[in-house]
Amino acid sequence: MDPATLIGFVVSMVALLVFMIMEGADPTSLLFLPAIILVIVATFGAAMSGQTMDDLKKMPGWFKQALTPAKVPPASEQIQTLVSLAEKARKEGLLALEAQVKAIEDPFLKRGLQMGIDGTDPEELRSVLESEISAKKAEDKTAAKFMTTMGGYAPTIGIVGCIVGLMNVMGNLSNPEALGPMIAAAFVATLWGVMAANFWFLPMGAKILRVSELQAAQMELLVEGIAEIQAGTSPRAVRLKLNSLIPPSEVAKEAA
């Protein structure tokens, strides 16, 4: 799991548990299995019903996106790679990059450079790469929307659990001693719904969008670098242009 995501989950839960202890509540009251099953399973079911079967096949990948570390190499490393390629292309021509392209691990950069080496028109090359970026953004947006949709359903499903519990309470009014625990158990479902939405599902959706933004920004950086290499721009000019596209803090790190 991504350390940042794990830390966020832990901090949220610890804050809730500390609050419960300070209020004199029993934290173990959260471990009410019927409420957990209802909120988690029904929320998944409700969110799934709004997707296509093709979407559902992608669900494991969506959760992986939300929970695992983002694959976003430092911008400074990408810039250095592009500048090195620009130096070689400037001295020996684009065809000289053929051997180096095979060693590049980034599939997006590899495809872009190969298209440039093959003599693809610069405007067409840029159009193809930008279309790929747009497609990735759209796919990531679908994943994030699924998570935020679960975040919207979970509190309402928690209320459904609470209502069912209160119906059970009303059916047992003849047993006053049992009413207190039964009412408490009914409200645990509401707590699980609100907690699942705001501690997990909504943050997971936000995480996917944030990673998508970072990855798209880096892909856009690569597009500019590929275009400059194809145009035969000097390595110094390539570095200056690419540095202008990244946050000042990243430029400061590179200079250091």
C-alpha cells in the first residue's frame, strides 16, 4: 500500500477511536458484523449496478490505483533522459537514437520517440500522443468516479441499516432492558456508512485523480521533449523549455 494512503487511513481511524474513548464510548462497539456487511457489500453492489460489465472487470485495477504507490518518476530524471537524447540526435541525427530507444522502459516515451524516428509528421505525432493522454485521463476519471459514487451511497445505506435496526427495536418494546443495546447497534450502521465514505471511498477517489494529474503532466512533458528532439533543438534549449513546464520546487531539486 502507498505509505501516504496508509498513513491517512490510520490517522483517521486513530482520531475516531481517541474521540470514542474520550467520550466514554466502547471502541469495540464498532465491530458489529451485520452493519459492516450491509454497508460494505451493499455499497459495492449499488455502485456496481451503475457500471457496465467491462467496467466491473477493471475494478481490481481501480483499487490497485487507489491503494498502491503511484508510478511517477521524478521530472528531473525524465528531463535528463530527454536532454541526453537531444544531444545524441543533434550530433548524429534521429536515426542514431534507434538503439537507445530499445532500452527505454517508459512505453509512452518509447512510442513517441519511435514515431519521431520513423519520420511521422510533427503535428500528427503530437496529435497521437495528446489523444493517448486524453484517453488515459478519461479512464482514470471513470475509476475515480466509481470510488466517489461509493462514497455517496455508503452514508445512505448506513441509514437504511439504522432504520432496519429501529424497526427491530419497535418490535421489542415489551423488553425495555434490551432497547438500549439494540438502539446503539442500529446507529452503528449509520456510523459505518459515514466512516466508510469519508475515511476510505472519497479519499481513494481523490487519490486516483491526483495520481492521474501527475502522470498526465509528466506525459505532457514527454510530448514537448519528443517534439523538441524531432525538431533538432539544442540540448540547452530543450532543458530550459522542459524546466519551465515543471513546478519551481522540482527545478530547485534538479539544480541542487
